[in-house]
Amino acid sequence: MRRIKALIAICIIAVYLNPAMAAGETEGISGLKSLLTSFDDRNIDSRDLAFFLVTHNYDATPVGSKVELKMNEKVYFLVPNGDRPGLCDIVQ
């Protein structure tokens, strides 16, 4: 019974947070660049990067060593950048 109540509470919170999380995609490329430069992770790979972007409400899919990101009817490819600042480079 406790698990069901906890699950219901999590679902309710997720529904209320969804409009706030949707702001990720509506900010456009400048919001994306801001998000990507706010973190550094030299070990991030395409799967980790795609997961990170999906949790910020972006439509991202790992494709080999890159991430395909669809935003505002455009497709961007993101390449994890290792030791350089930020998480990745954006290639359009």
C-alpha cells in the first residue's frame, strides 16, 4: 500500500513538473547551448549525453558516437567533446 501511495505521489509531481520541464525545448538553441556549457564531463559518451538531454525534455537519440537531437523541426548532431569545456559540440 505504501508503494502505491508513493508511486501515485511521484506521478502527481511529474505531471505538475512537466510544463516546467517542457521549457527545455521551447528555449531553442540558445537554451540548449547554455545547458551544455553549464557542465563538464570528460567521460560522457553518446548514450549518457542522450539520456542527459532526454531528462531535460529534449528529443535526443544516441546514434553511434553522436547524438541526434530534434528541435523546432531541425536536426542537430551532438558530439561529446572529451576534455574540452562543456559536454559536447553541436554540428548542424
